[in-house]
Amino acid sequence: MQVTETLSDGLKRAYTVVVPAADIESRRMARLTDLGKTLRLPGFRPGKVPLPVVKQRYGTAVSAEVLEESVNEATRQVLSERGLRPAQQPKVDLVTADPAQAGTTDLEFKVELELLPDITLPDFGSVALTRLKAEVAPEAIDKALGEIATRNRDLQDIPAEELGDRGAAKGEVLTVDYLGKLDGTPFPGGTGTDTDVEIGGTGFIPGFSEQMEGMKPGDVRVIDVTFPEEYGSKELAGKAATFDITAKQLRKAVVPAADEALATKLGFETLEELRGVISQQMQRELDGLTRLRIKRQLLDALSDLANFAAPEGMVEQEFAQIWQRLESDRAAGKLDEDDKDKDEDTLKAEYRAIAERRVRLGLLLAEIGRVNAITVSPDELSRAMRAEASRYPGQEAQMMELFRKYPAAADSLRGPIFEDKVVDFILELAKVTDETVTPEQLAEEPPPPGAPKEEVAAAEPAA
């Protein structure tokens, strides 16, 4: 086999490879001979089919198979002998590719690829980070407990002596039938029967519940509303509409006391046990924020240290995915406010920089994991699969079957696990200073100055 390097530019390499015709013919004849030993054709004893007949029947298919195997094997040999680590699947172009000529002419093909960059791992001990931590405040537990009590409220009829001649007041619940119309014509989904509406409450179109204030059971009223511009239905978004309202029943919400009786109603033995569960859940959320903050700090620090060149092909692939999401958001009217007034070239330059950052971070984390033998165990992957399946109640078995049937789906869970393990490894070596803050400060902590403009999800490294 003859290999000629035709390009060596940065991470890009190209080679012309020539495999002698004799090698191809030898492999081809061996494959045809083996095939003849197993063939069963009418008029011939099993395994005794003459070679000319085998060639006539299967020569073209075998030649194509031999050419493909020869190209793949030669490509692997080129990479192995030169110690090349391709960033992506090498591009192969055949120069001689006619199966009918296999074994009579040399096999020539070209290989183009980009290499993974040489990455020098930084001194993690020099990475200084501040881990913001917060504890759940007793008053936060009290507030959460009050919200739970509110969700478990009872609706009771208002006594006549209390109601008098007045109608529904703010905070009271009016049961109504309603019929929505656009230009006097009812529209799909605009009808409701025996619907409980809290006067002045949320959950409806702005102005809907507010205009029912003062209504009494039996009253009929027409109210005018305008659907928000961002309303889910495009047919209704931004449109003016009317609703025919018929009031049927007026009640008030009675919120139970946050006491032992409420805890028992919710399945807890004591109020203290309920408070403990609330505290644990809130602390997990705060710890999650702590993890998010320090991880973003670490990724920003690593981005500054990842000063190697990123393979252009990987950057282009990552940019294409980011840009596709941006185009989808733009079509749906959900483009980020900061991006709406920017021209196409500016947007592409900014998001290409994000793509390059993500690729470099991904390569750096992968190299850290490789050098330090960090892997994802089968048990860890299985736990992640079960956790993902649990997000689809009633379909857990189907989700697990999907993971077994499509390994790529399971592999998509491997990346985040690997990334977290690498992050934990670095945090053990970095200079981490703990700082206690309030939950509000932890939640409102802004990203570091100069951080790339990307949402939290986009801040993650590319796989």
C-alpha cells in the first residue's frame, strides 16, 4: 500500500492511498472460493459449485464488498500507523471505484480528515472558584406551608346575612357558564360550563375575572377582553373578543390552618414531618442552584484555559444545530430580545463564537476524562435510563425498550453523566471557597462579567 500525504495544514490532513491490484484480486479470489464452499445451487453438489459459476453469479457483489473492506482497512491502517486521532469520521473519495475492474487495476482513494488538537491539561489547582451556598430559612418553610394550605382550601357558600345585596368581591369564587365570541361568532375552545373563577385571580385572560366583580348568581353580563399577543393559539393571539357570562353560584375560599390536621390530611404523621419534607425539597433546589453556579464558573474558567484550535468541522456542526434552534425561535416569534435588532452577520458571528466555545470545552472535558480514566459505568447509565423513563408515567416499560432497541438514545444520557463526573473531578482539585449567601442572593446571582450570551442550557459543552 502506498500512502502520499497531500495536505498538512493545522488540524487538516489529506492522503492519497493506493492499494495494489494484486492485493485486491487475492482478497477477491479468497472470498469467491469461500463462498463456493457454502453455496447450494441446482445441478451442483453442496459446496462443489465451480469457481467460474460463482464468479458469474456473485462476482460483481463480491468485488464491491472487497473494495469497501479494503478501503476501510487501509484507512484504519493509515490512521493507526501515523497515530492520527480524527475529530470526526474521515471523508473518503474513491478514484478507482468500478467493481468490475476490481483486481485488474490498483485501488486508489483519497482520505481527508481533521485531527483532534493536542490538548495540554491545565493546572486545576490554580483554578479559583467561589461556591455560593444558602440554607432554607424558617420563614420560607412557613410560606411554602401556607401555599400548600391555600391549595387545599375549601369552597363554602357565603351566608345570606354576610352577602346582603352585594355581588362577588375580589378573592371570592364565582361559578359561571361562559361563551366566547370573535366578531359575534363563537370560536372553538371558548365555551365553559360550571367553571370556578376567582375574582381578580390569575389563570385566565387579563381582564376576564376582574370584570366579573359585583355579579350575583343569576346575573348575565357581556365582558370585553383582548387575548395576549403571545397567546398559545395563533387564531386568537392579539384578538379582541367578548364573553357572555352567566353567574350561577358564589362561594368563598376557606383556607385551613397550617396545623397537625392539615399534615394528617396530606398523609404525614405530624406537622413537623411535613415541615421536614418541605425543608428537604427546598434545600435540594438551593443545592441545585449552588451546583449550577459553580459549574458555570468552572466552565468559564476552563474556557479561558482552552486556548487550542477547535476542528472546523465540529464547530460548523455545532453552529448548525444552534442556528437551527435560533431559526425555529424566530419563526415562532420567540427570538431573544437582545437578538431582535441585530443583523444576520452579527448574529452568526456571535453564535459561531458560542459554538466554538462549546466545542473547545467539550474536547477539553473529554481529554480530562480520557487522561484520568473517567468513565460512565453500566450501573450509572442504567440508573439514568430508569430516571428518564420515570418521567413518562405509564410508559416506563416502553421507554426502557426504546433504550434497548436504540443504543444511541441511551448514549444521549451518557454525555451529561460523564460531564458531571469530570466536573466533580476538577472541583476536587480546584481552589474552592465556600461563601454563605441568602437564598435570594443565590437565585439572583448574575453570570460572571464577560460570560458568553447564552442561556444556561447553551452554556453546556458540546458532546
